Amino acid sequence: ISGDLVALRRLCSDGAFGVLEATLKPSLDLGYTFHGQVVDLRNFDIVAAKVIEDRPVIVMSFQTQQISFIKDNQGQLIDGTEDRLEN
């Protein structure tokens, strides 16, 4: 939700991180900030757990309701809403 690439690097596989970085980096380079809050987390399930390339990998499935939005470097809202839940 926050667009924190350092945290995402620690939590994601190389492939997943590559997709997220390619998606987020252009906006971060423009000074955009990502905001949000998870309001509800449901149907959490561990789908699989295994070791790949000597690293533990846990695949999870879940549904959330969240508030998320993006602001530009002037503080103007450019995507999402500050007060509407999204699934």
C-alpha cells in the first residue's frame, strides 16, 4: 500500500519484486506518494509452503477491504479516494 520498495524487496521473490518495481518506480520517480489502510482482512489461507533456491516460500491467499490513494508531489490526489473502501 505504501510503495516501499525496500520492504517489498525483503518480502517478495525476485519475479514478484520485478513486477512490483516496474509498476511502482515510475510513479515514485515523479515524487508520487502511496497511501492506504487495510480495514478488513478475510479468508486468509496458506496455499503452499516450500523451499525454492534455499529460501522458504509461503504462498498465501486472502481478501481485503482497504482505502488506498496516490498523491503527486504537490499533495494533490491523482488516483483513488481518501474515504472509499475498495475490495
